[in-house]
Amino acid sequence: MFDNLTDRLGRTLNNLRGRGRLTEENIKETMREVRMALLEADVALPVVKQFVDRVRFKAMGADVLSSLTPGQMLVKIVNDELVSIMGEANEALNLAAQPPAIVLMAGLQGSGKTTSVAKLARWLKESQKKSVMVVSCDVYRPAAIEQLKTLATEVQAEFFPSSPDQKPLAIAKAAVSQARKQFVDVLIVDTAGRLHVDEEMMAEIKALHAELDPIETLFTVDSMTGQDAANTAKAFDEALPLTGIVLTKTDGDARGGAALSIREITGKPIKFLGVGEKTTALEPFHPERVASRILGMGDVLSLVEEVEAKVDRTQAEKLAKKISKGKGFDLSDFKEQLEQMSKMGGMASMMEKMPGMGAMPDHVKNQVNDKEMGKLVAIVNSMTLKERAFPAVIKGSRKRRIAAGSGTQVQDVNKLLKQFAQMQKMMKKMKGGGMAKMMRGMKGRMPPGMPF
């Protein structure tokens, strides 16, 4: 997410970090580079102009020019202004209504609206402990209702059935009535998408809005459409009172123009980011964390929250005890670690949130391939229990059988065994206080003040 913008801004601001003093000339030069970086990221021109003007005005202040670390002060100003244009703080979903709290989802066709309905249902169930019902009022797109039914089953949300021969208004009324009877906390209503904002679509969704009086009206928009996403949201908001935006497909957006333009152009907050295809891939939008990611400083808070929410503690404690008692780390344990990592969005997602990863060379970043993790799990699944417990027995014929069973090559099996051997060696070092010794040995390479 935002890779191009991170690289460009990172290079520009790094040139200033070590400067002993800033001058009007190098601030002007830096602002020219920042402006180009934002325009290349497809940020809307009015937003770029306001952003650059505000940063330049603050950077020319006496407290920056006379600072002992003027370059770092300028980076802080850029960070603060990025946060400001994206909305200062996370705006939570408002569910303070007589149940069911109704959430109306709108958006153009292909923006990921139906998938976002399922993701939101899952997030409400797992993070907010709410009971959720979903209903589709999209009677035009073939298989839209079936798609939502399948997704609802996956996320274990109540599904209210509807059919293409019904009127959207009748479906919505019946769903509200059923949700009340079942004492459901939240009802999410999926509406029909169109290829563009048209009068017929607006008339239908206005009628739905008037009937349902939803507490939240969320507009899903594809981040890869850049500043067009902001313009579409603005056009929609003029016809319908939106309460927030769900920005989808951000994992494929290397630019970030939509995230930086929407709030300033529409005045509406981005409430969620869609960060992948899985139904778990939805994150509440925190402007300060996204600004930190854009400037290559990582997002440790989100990483910690993901670990808390998605790592199986029982499994982790069991493995820790096993290793501390000196029992071997085997291929079944290795597979469990891969699966835990996958639950957290994969290695690429984790690295994106770690500080300093933006500065890592491209050839290193490109080696991180989450598809490889699926391949490794498949290879371990093709092994017998004996092979997982005693990898030394895996020789020629066994390797060929495992490769055939997992749809891979013998060299892939060899690669896995090599990676496993490296991890096993590291785990042995952690046995009997080895972790503390390892940390003490690394102390000289750590920043001052680290508690080892």
C-alpha cells in the first residue's frame, strides 16, 4: 500500500534529515519534490496545493529554521499535515440506535461492495461482539444475492433471503421486520451498484434511505481509481447523506491518491480500509497510522492489535513450553507458524507495518511472496506424521512422493527443508535461557535505551 509515494517522499525527506540548517531555498526545493510525489500518487490538485502551502508556511516558521534538528522538524510537519488531510483520528462506526442499527452500503459496480458487507459483518461479530444480519437488495446483478449468501455463511452472519423478482424496498422492509423479531444488533443492507452515478440508481437508493433511516450510510469506493474515487464519493454525497467511506483494494494501490483526497474533497471520513480479498481483510482507518506508513515509519500499533486478535495464544504458549523444555521443533510446529502468519495477512502485510521496511532494497522486498507460504503448507501436508516429526528420514523417493502429493517440484521440498533447518537452529538457541543470551549479544547493535 502506497509504495510509490513512500519511496518518493522517503527519498526527498531523507535528504533533509541530516541537515544542520534549513534555508528558504532548500525548503522550496523540497516542497517542489513533495508536490511532484503527491501528483504522481494521483492526489487531487486542490488537495496537493493546500497541503504544500500549509507545510511550506509551517516550515518557514522561526521555530523550525532555528531548531537544532530542522530536518526532523520538517518531517514531523509533513506527518502532521498528512494526518490532518486524512481526518485527524479514527471515526468509529456509530451503532447507538434502537436495535437493529441499520447500515446501508452503497457504491459503484466492481468497487467490492458485497465483499465489504461480509467483511464488515465479520468485523462487527469478532471485534464488537455484535449479532449481525445481512440482506441483498441488488435485484439486477446476476448472482449478487447468491454471492452474499455464500459470504454470510463464511462469516457466520444471519442471511435474510431475497430474490430478483422482488422490489428492493419490499426486501428492505421485510429484513428490518425479521431483524427486530430476532433481536439482531446490526442489519447491513447491500444495495445495487451501477457502472456510474445515474438518476435511476439515485432514486432507488434515496427511497431505501428514506424508508430505512439508517444510522450509517457507507460508500464503498475502489482506491485504485485514485482521485476519481474522491470525485465519485462527492457526487454520491450530494444526492445521499453519507456518513463515511470504505476504501477498498488498498493492498493493490501503490499510489494512495484516494486515501489522501477523499476527506478533503468530500468532508466525509474514511472509516475502513479493505486490505485484501479475504473476509478478514478489513481494518478501521487510523489517519495517524497511515501517515506513519506513508513516511516509512511503520505501524506498530496495528501490528500489535493484529497479533492480539489473530494469534492463537494457546498454541503459542504450548510451543514456547515445548522449546523451553528442550523438546525438538518439528515440521508440524513449522507449519503452525506459517498458518499463524497467514492469519495476520501474510509476511508482506506484516513487513509493511514494521518501521524502516520502506528503506529495504527492492530485491529483498520482492523475495517476500505470500503465495510461497501456501506452497510450503501444502508440502508439509503431503508428509506423513513420521516425516514431520523426523525430517532426517526424507530422502530421494520420499521427496519425489511429497512433491507429487503437493503439486510442487523436488527442489521446492529441498528449499522447505533448508528453511526449516535454519529455523530449527534458531529455536535451539532459545532453549534454557538462550533467548536472553542472544539478546545480550545483540545489545551492541541495538539503539540506546533498549531493555536488554
